[in-house]
Amino acid sequence: MAKPLNAQQTKPRILDAAEGLFAEHGFAATSLRDITKEAAVNLAAVNYHFGSKTALLSAVFERRISPINEERLRLLTELEKSASGQPLDLHGVLRAFLLPPFLKMQEWGESGRKFMQLVGRTHSVEASEQMHEAFFKHFEEIIVRFTHAFENILPELPKQNLHLRLQFVVGAMAHTLVWSQKLDQLSKADPNHPISTFEELLQFVAAGMGAKHPPHTLEDIR
Amino acid sequence: MAKPLNAQQTKPRILDAAEGLFAEHGFAATSLRDITKEAAVNLAAVNYHFGSKTALLSAVFERRISPINEERLRLLTELEKSASGQPLDLHGVLRAFLLPPFLKMQEWGESGRKFMQLVGRTHSVEASEQMHEAFFKHFEEIIVRFTHAFENILPELPKQNLHLRLQFVVGAMAHTLVWSQKLDQLSKADPNHPISTFEELLQFVAAGMGAKHPPHTLEDIR
DNA sequence: GTCTATATGCGGATAGAC
DNA sequence: GTCTATCCGCATATAGAC
């Protein structure tokens, strides 16, 4: 009960440090020296345990993305079961997609917050093309399953419009995750009326996804 | 009519090259060697003309952000004038905010597309804290004027919720600008039914901003 | 204003002792 | 598995000739 200070192994220490520094300063701007110093391990440990800086970044993604996407699919499957053939609910499916990252972020505390920042950054084209592959391969099943669900919920919306709108959802979500700390401060600005960033986002994108089609034309707006 | 090849000066060549490379690979991952090679100028030219790599990035921002935000304010002022005291229209104000970056992007062609990618990247925390200041100082007046306009349009929505929703708008916009090339391909996937990415975005965020408040509770959704 | 040459330091990665 | 020492290339930045 008195020596767990050094009990933490080298690998997770490196992962934690890398996660935080990549999130704060970006992949290219973070050196292995920064990481090993922060993790209080030897410089050579990164290459010994992970092989290279790029492989380390992959490992950072691996650790967090899988549980999030598994939870998304679990929630979606649950919805499909309890609907038993009936069309799904727009709010519900959006919630299945959006809730897991917010939940896991809370569950993981500060480390989770940093990771989400890194994810948001990656959405905006950080890192090389190879990194993008390593990142997006984790989302293939998610994209297929959720797109299909939304197509069934909104059969009248042309697919192109639907797919665009899903991109807007992703954009709003990514931005919210990146700035979650500041936005949460905003949510609590009035202590008599604390609101949930997540719930507000869900409300917003549900309205956006359900916006009636076709939209106003330029003429209507002027 | 036969020698304009070398007529272009060094400074704009550097700006163009830097804009493109910062957008594609990020600030930290782009070296002055990459830039001067792409611009076909001497390595020392950057430091001679701009002083440093960071100052060059500032200059890249300077050149493009000002015209966009001036146009935003011009459109908003125009709306206020023609409304002559009446409350403004939600669609109209959102359009005044969102249209200028899309218009300028088109106007500037490939260079504009790259710049918008860079802006989207910066929204997601690229670069250092100093760079952020240099970036966001261009938006102070925009934030004040537009926030005020939205508060008047949606007086029943608590300010915290309103401010959060504006962040969602910014997130969807930034993501759309970053991925504009791919999303435009999506918009034209069906040649019989080409749609406008911008109009679809406007429709989406207008519905989101106008979503009724208070939202469903967690209980309603389950 | 533009060039070459170079100062100076940091980057990822590794060899080899322990 | 962990350490020190080091390779070697590339980074930004500058000095000084033209």
C-alpha cells in the first residue's frame, strides 16, 4: 500500500503523455523528447515499446476509439431490437451516435478530454495521409450502420442531402468535443440554470437533420 | 506578352506556397525549405521578407480574413438598415455570417479552398497559443455584432443555450470548409439533382438554431 | 533583393553497455 | 527492459558576397 508510485508501467505512461501532448500541440510539433520527459521514462523507451513515433500515435488511437465505437453499435443494435421492425426514432439514433464519446470522455476524466481534442484535431486533417487511414479504418462499420439507419428514418430526404447533413453533425460534434472544456464553462455560466452541452447539441442536430426539404431558395431568403 | 513568368514577385509567391502547404500538411510539419522550393524562391527570402516562419503564417491569415469579415459586417449592416427597427430574419443573419467564406473561397479558386482548409484546421487548435491570438483577434467585432443580432432574433432562448448553438454553427461551418472539396463531390454525386453545399448547410443550421426550447429530456428520448 | 554558405540546435532513431 | 552516448539529417535563422 506504500509503493504504487513506481508501479505504473512504462507503456501506459508513454501513452498518457503522448495523448496529452499530441492533443495540446499537435503530432508534428511534439517531439519524442517532450513525451519521454513528461512520462518520466527514458528517451529510447518509445522506440523500444512502439517502434516509431507514428506507431505510437496509432497506439494512442487504438486504446480509446474501439470502446467508443463498440458502445455506439451496441446502442444502435439495442434500438433496432426494441423497435422490432418499426422505423427508428431520429433522436434515438443521433443519441446512439453522439452519446458514447461524451460519456467516455467523462469516464476517462482529463485524459479523455485530451483525447477528444486529439480526435477533433484529426478530423481537421492533422497528420499525414497514412495517419488518416489508421484513423478512419476504425469508423467503417459505424458509417455503414448509421448511414443506413438514417436513410430509413428519413426516406424522403435525397441521399446526397442526407449525407451532407451527417457531415454537419460530425462537424458540430467534433468542434464541441475539441472545445468541450470551454463550452462546459459556458454551460455553467448561470449557476441557476446549468445546461448540458451534450443535450443541447443533440437538440440542435436533431432539428437540423429533420429540417424540411427542399430548403428555401436564394430568392426566398433575400 | 511573353515574359510574365518571372513577373510575379517573391512575396506573393511565398504567401501562396505557404498557404497551400500549411493547409495540406499543417504549420509544424511544413518547413521553410518546402515553402521556398514550392515558391521557387531562395531559402533566405522568407526571413528577409517576413522575419520568421510564425510571422509568415500571420501574414497568410492577414491577407484573407479581413475581406471575409468585412463582407460579413457589410451584409449584416445592410440587413439592419432594410429592417429599419423590425426584428431581423434568422435565415438572413445566418446567411450573412456563412456566405462570405464560401463566396470568397469560390472567388479565390484553388488558393481559396486551401486557405479555408487552413482556417478550419486553426479552429481545431492547430499552432501555438500566440497563433491563436493572432487568429482570433480578427473576429472580435464579428462575434459581438452577430451574437447581439441573434440575441434579438431569439429572445426566448436563454443566452447560454444560444451561445452553445452558435458554437455548433461554427463547428459545422469549419468542418464543411475543411472538407469542401470532398463534400462538393458529394453534392454532385447525382448529376440530375445537383445541390448546393452552402444552401444545405444554411438550411441545417437555421433549423438547429430555431429548435424549440427547452429540449426533450433524457426521459422523452428513451 | 537575392544568393551561397554556414552557424547552431533539435529531430527521430539506434548501438551497445548494464 | 532500461540506460547513455551518438549517428545523422533537417530545422530555422543569419552572415556576408554579389
